[in-house]
Amino acid sequence: MAARPAPAPVTEAVTEAVDVRRRRGVAGVAAKAAVYAYPVVLVVVAWEVVAGSGLFTPFTLPSPERVWDRARTAWEEGTLLEASRITLGRVLASFGLALAAGVPLGLLMGRVRTVRLMFRPVVSFLFPTPKVAVYPALVILFGLGTASKVAMGFAEAVFPVLLATTAASSRVEPSMVWSARGLGTSRAGVLVRVVLPAALPGILTGARIGLVGAISGVFVAELIVAADGLGHDMAVAYRTLATADMYVAVVMICAIGFVLDRLFLLARARLLAWTEEGPR
């Protein structure tokens, strides 16, 4: 027996509900895009106002239009894309190494007393040390190429990750650990299956700070001594008094940092979807 078609009012109500939901989805995406674009627009407008106010000469503070023209030329020539690719690769390598070293060691320091007693004095000594002060030693050890830049970024990034992981893992509820042990879970299994998920919000907070450290460390290292990268381009522009090109490097490293931070926050929301700190 053929099914009766839905009454017209019901069909219209369903269609209207779908349309409302679709419009809300589009409005939500537009609202998020506006939130992300707002700081960029604000900075550009403030820059344009200050550049046109006469407080600074066009040499010391070029207008956004002039910097954009230089950026477009460098992009068409391929030099800006290549420098950005090199710097971005070094940042990601530094950050990845910081996570690979900082998270496991932080878990052990937070949960194993012997490891904590062994490494706490070393971390307490190295953490407040200005990393730029040891960069000449890193250059001697690793050379003038990429390795010393990655080492500098790693030095800036690893301590926020390490300390945040240590603090977060040490505050995991003992009852959770006792329950897992009572069910026969090994100590290594407790670290991976209980402590790590419970400490993940704190770990990711330290990782976000570490990402900023990796960007700063790599860029400063390139600025001091390098043959390529955005920091090198900025140093060359500064020495040759090409201020517009210098601002191109500044804007590009800021854009890389902004995009990486937004991507990190999206990944964090996905990883913490099961917690109160997940997507809202």
C-alpha cells in the first residue's frame, strides 16, 4: 500500500526549520570569521591612521599600501614564499621536538618522585635562563644552518610544555589512579590511559605558550645570524635601510603566528571535546 504524502503544512514546517538551521549555521560561520578578522582590521586601520598623521616619516613608518606593494612584489618573485616556508618549517620542527620531549618527561616528573628529584634542579636552573644568551653556543655546536635555529626554537618552547605537563599530571585525582591500578592496569598504562587524558587541558595550555616560544626563538635566531628565513630578510632590510621590506617580514611572521595559533585552538577544541573546555 503506497504511503500517503506528508500534509503540506508539515512539509512547509520541516523546510522552514531546515532553512532556519542553515541560516544560523551561516551566521555562526560569519560571526567566527568576523571575530578572527577583527584584530587584523583594527591593526591595519590604526597603522594607516598613524602613518598618515605625520608623526613619523614614510621612511620610518611606511603606509600599509606601500608595504603591501612590496609584499606582493616579493611574493611574485618567490622570495617571500620561500622565506616563509623555511621559517615555518623550522617553527614546526622546534614545536614538534618540544612536544616530543616535554610531554613524556613532564608526565614522569609529575608522577614519579625519583625522576622529579633528578630533573627539577636542572629545569629550575635552565628555565629562567635567557635562551638568546646561549644562542652563540648553539651556533658553535650546530652550525649556521637550520639546526641551530631549530635548537633555539626548541629551547624557547620546551620549558612551557614541560612545566605545564608536570603541574597538570601531578594534580590528577589519586582515586582515578588507584581505580586503574586496582583493575590491573600497569604503571605505564596508567600514565598513558589515565594521567595523560586527565592532564590534557593543562598540557595543551602549556603547548600553546610553547608554540609562541618556538616562533619567537626561530625568528630571533634568524635575525641574529642566518642565510635564509624571514628573520634573515628582516635583518638584511634593516641593514640596507629598506624599511618597507623590513615591515613585510614583520607582518609575515605575525601572520604565521596568528594562523598557527588559530589552528592550534581548533585542534585543542577537538581534543577536549569530551570536557567542559571543548567547543562551545
